[in-house]
Amino acid sequence: MESNERLSIILKTLKLKQNEFSESIGTTQATLSRQLKGIHKIDKQVALAIQAVHGISSDWLLYGKGEMFISNKPDNFKYEEDFDAELMESIITIVVRMLHAERLEMPPDKLAKLILYLYKKHNHEDIEGGTIDREIQEDVVLLKNFS
């Protein structure tokens, strides 16, 4: 099965029309249509945007590996006892600073999903030495075109 076929499965599973789905990830319906037909390749940035917004594994979409939904889907986020407030503050600061610097706006629901996605991705990582900040910045740069 090719990635365009998996993309079609995503739309059917989420019960979204092409225009609704394309808007949710910050692309056009025409581009999405070409991706669904296999005319345009689905790149890593698009797959990461779909993962951040809809909780669909980018590895599943691109390569057919693993499960369709990621286990740390932002919609399933629950407050945990080991909540790392310092990490969350760092993520929010970095995301807001980068969006402001790029003069980008993001709807609150997408911003919340992005922040929760980044938190789940980077939770339990070492935050010493600025490594985590660089990784978060790289993730935001990859996703900024889909705001």
C-alpha cells in the first residue's frame, strides 16, 4: 500500500472532507487532491503536520510502519503526576517566540495540539544544555508552514 492510499484511509477514518482536512493541516485542497492521487509525494513536513494535528503516525503514513494512531495522541493527553512544568513552560515560550518572530498566527486549538504534541515527544528527555530547546525549535520550524 502506498502513502497516498494511507492518506485516503486517514480521511475516511477521521470522517473529514478534503477541504476540511487540508485546512486543518494548513495546505490547499488542490494539493491534498494531488497527494491523494499520487501525483505529489507526501513529504515529511506534511506527515509531521498530520501527526501533530490528528495524532496519525508519520511513520505509518509515509512507510506503513507501526500503528495508524500514535499512542501519545494529543487528544488523549491527561494530566499526570510527573507533569514537567519546566518543560511545558519552555515549549510554550519557544513556540510563542518563534511564531511571533515569523509573524505567524495559529488557531488556539492547533496551538494547543502542537504544544501537547511537543510536550509528549520531549517529556522525560534531558533538558540540560539547551539540547531540548534546539530540538523543539527544529520541530516548530518543520511545522510552521502548516499553521
